[in-house]
Amino acid sequence: MGWGTLLPIGVIISRYFRKFPLKSDEWLPLHVLCQTSGYIVGTIGWGIGLWLGNSSKHYNTPKTHRILGILVFTFATVQMLTTTILLQARREDEWRRCWEIYHHVLGYAVIGLSAAEIFQGIMHQSHAGKWRLAYVGILAVLVFVAFALEIVRWIIKSRIQQHLPFDNNLYNHT
């Protein structure tokens, strides 16, 4: 729920709701809420998984699932610390573009590794087929929403460029 659902929703909010339908100052609190709550829920789940894996004599956590979980937790923690506390660049900083690239690459890496880690964990559960189908359904909905919003974004961007040829930066955010 945390890393596999709330983090992607936070990315969708950040990418597609900066200008429309939300105002420029309304999308950020929603993005931060989704990312923070996703991080907290994911970290709690990761901690419970570590505790269960260490306390059970009859169940060993699969190595791939454990490694992916550690990577997701590490990268998500680095992302949270560097974007909220330590390194976030201001808009006027020279290195803002480098920070944005770092932020996006690490964020997408966390989401990709999260999905892989979730599928690894599902493989070792009872009723794995049903859980896999449920998570594939969640991912399909998120991908469909992102795809639809990307189309809307391109339509809006092309209409703005057609009507305002000298103001191409009005809806230009990546």
C-alpha cells in the first residue's frame, strides 16, 4: 500500500497536477502528503517484515525479496532526506536542474524496485495468484490514469502553443 501505491500516486500528482486543475501552490502539499504517508506505511511494512523474518524459525524471507526491500528502504530514505531536509535546491540555484534529474531518477528507481519487491513478496504467499492479480489491477489503474493524464497534458500543451506562440513556457514543466 505504501511504497507500491501511495508513492506512484504522489508522482502522478506531481507530474500532472502542477498547473491544471490545481493551482501552482496546491499540488505540492498533496504530493508531500502522498510521498510522506507512502514512506511511513512502507517503512512500517518493511519493519514488520524484518521482525517477522527474524523471529520465525519456520520461515525464511526469500533472498531477492529481502535485498529488494533493503534497496527500496535505503533509496526511499535517501530520497526523503535529500528532498525534504538536506539538499533540496531552490528555484534560483544554479544546480536546480541537476537536483531535479537526481530527484526524478531516484524516485522512479524507488517505484520500480518497489513493484519488483512487491511481486517477489507475493510469490511466497498463499493465494499468490489472487494477490498478484490484485496488485496488477492496482498498477493497471495507475498506469491508465497516468496515460490518460499524459494525453490531456499534451492536448493542453498543444492548444496553448497554438494560441500563444510567444509564451511556450506557460505550461512547460517536466
